[in-house]
Amino acid sequence: MTPQSNFMVLAPIIPEREAELRELLDSMNRGPGQVDPNNSLLPFAEFETLHFARFVILDDKTTEDVRVYGLAPRSYPLYLAFLGDFDGDVNGFLGKLIKRAGKGLGKIFSCCQGFLPDTDLLDWMKQHEAPAIAVYVNWRGRTVRQIREEAALYDALLSHIQKQAASLEGLEPQELHAKLRAFVNAEQSAGRLKLSKEGPTPIGWQIRNLAHMIGFPLAGLLLSPLLLVIAPFYIIALRRLEKSDPVVCPVADQKHSENLSSFEDYDVTNQFSAMGSLKPGLVRLLTTTLVLKTVNYGARHITRPGRLGRIRSIHFARWVFVAGRERMIFCSNYDGSVESYMDDFINKTGFGLNASFSNGIGYPRTNWLVRDGCLDERNYKEYLRRHTLPSQVWYKAYPGLSAVDLERNTRIRRGLEMSSMTNEQAREWVALL
């Protein structure tokens, strides 16, 4: 298995060069929300292990919200974030990225503070790395190559079935499976289809993953006596905060909403970036940290492949602290419209949504951390839209394919790798087609 990795470079923009940076980023697109995968600055299509990537300027318009807590707004620099999700290890990918697109990246990052003509690009990117506190991968181990090969397999099977409809019609599921399996084997032998074998899982990754799987619950067990003593005081403090926390959910600015819409719905998949300030105080910081570390553990070791709770539409997601621990950005790649995306969270995992985001300033008031909150649907959607940022550049390696499509294609391939099936197994497999 080849595990997936991610990176995020976060750097303050030189104010005098913001307009130049925006022009550079715009030049990478065919139009708003429509990247040119072969653009001259960073030809994304040439990186065969890259799933998703984006450039987003973190122009957060909600920093004034801290006034509801009697705090004076701080002046933050305008940041450029460059992030991606890919197969394999970080160092190997960044090395290839710089070798092929170092000149283009240098032009982009020259608009950021601390980047000079003689700056070592790899060192600079590592120095400005913003690690995620929580990450979700839809299907760990499914590579870009596998996705593309399985999509080609699906297309070949559909085409063959249409052409041979007369001879295949009326066959029992087991017979049809045998016929299609023979067809695929012949296509592979002729070199018209390729289904690569899964690579070995890196030993280092296995060790780190095992250590993480054991270490997190073990730390909780060792700290349990202290946690039991602290818990009553923490719960009381959290409930007091929940009862008094102000809600800040005015109607999102119409121009802002229209601008966001101009970047959306050019593919079955969309990008999402949201940023905001955390509620002040140690209780909220500890709650955010513990909840997201738990989310990260569950996404890594507990959830079924292809599902975040009951949600199947998310490909990759991450939560990242910004400006120390005062603000946070959430980035995801999801299928469908933003409206359906918000509805999915409300209806399928509202408790998790509340636990993860209710520590942000202005979020609809929760009850015992996981109740209410997003059930105030109007305020929740206005809150989210206000905090959403447009991605200036967004790339997806397999346009037109949803997460459900990818799972279907994998199940079809696995069925073809079986030399024989029961009639029930064959019936379920044929239904995938």
C-alpha cells in the first residue's frame, strides 16, 4: 500500500506585491475556478502522484468578530497558502515539485516575505510548513495511478457490454462475470488495459502508524486519573461558556457569496476553505485540540474507507492552526454543491460538526458541545458562508469522478480479481455495472 501524504506552505504576502501575486495566480487558470493543468508556472498534470492542490489567499474578513468578547482586533498579515494531497512521502514529492516547477514557484513565492532570489526553495518551504492537527483521507492507499486505471477499466467494460449486448443478454451473473473477466484479461494481455499491482507499504510508515494507533489511547489511559479529577471542573466551565457565548451569524455579504459561487461547480467535485478565530481562553483551546486529535485518530484508524462518519462525499480534508493557536483554517475537497455539502454535515454528523467547529467565534450556540449548534440551520449556513474563502487556484487529478465513483470502480476491479463467485456475489458485482 502506498500511503497518502500532504503539505501546506503558509507565508505572509508582501503588501506591495499582493496585486502582482493575484495576477500570477490568475494566469494559472483558464477562468475562475478552472485551472489549466498544464500552466507554465506549475504544470500540475505532470505530477502523476498529485491528487489535489490549491493556492488560496487567506483574506479573512471576520477578524473584527473578536470584539464580541471585548477584545481589540489584531492586525494579521495576509497569508498565501499552498497545499496539496499526494501519494508517497513528503520529501520525495517536494523534491520532484521543485525540480520541475521551481522557477514558477519561485516567481509566486517572491511575492512573500523572506523569499529572496538566492533563497533555497526547499528549505524555505519547509520553514513555512503549517502541519495539520487533523487529516482525513477518503481511501488510504488508493493512488492516482490506481484511480485512473480503474476508471479506464470501468469505461472499457461499459463499452464492451454495449457492443456485445446481444451475446451477453440473458446470461446468469456468474456467467457474465466469467465472460467479462476473460475480456479484461485479454485486454491486459494486448496492452490496452493496465491494472498495476499495489506497491509494498513502507516499513517506516507502518511503524509510525502503529505507534500512533497505540500511543494516543495509551496516553489517555495514563492520564485518566488526572482527567477524572479535572473533568467536573472542565464540564462546568464549558457549560458556563456555552450559555454565554455570543452568536455572530449575520447574513453573508452578497458580493462575497457571488464571488465564492464564481469558483464553484465546474466539476462534480468542489474545493472548500474556511477560516476563523477561535474563542478565547484555555478551555476552548484545550477542547479544540482534544476534539481534533480525536478526529484525526478516528479518521486514521477507525472509520471505514470512503466514509467520514456517514459522509461519503469528501476526498481529503484537514484542519490547521494559523497564527499560533488563535485562528484555524479547514480545507476539504468534496463532491456536490456547497449546499448539499452543508446539509450532509448537518444531517449525517451534526454532533461531530458541532464538536469540531463550535469553538470558533460566532458559531451557533451548542449544548454539551455536540447538541444544537448546526441544527440552527440558517445561522449555521450564514456563519459558514461568511468564513469561506475562494481558492485562487484549485487542481483535481481526475475530473468528473466522485468519491462514490472511485469506490465503485475499486469494487469492480476486486470482483474481477476473483476467479469465481457465488451467484449472490456475482449478482451484487454485476449491479455495480
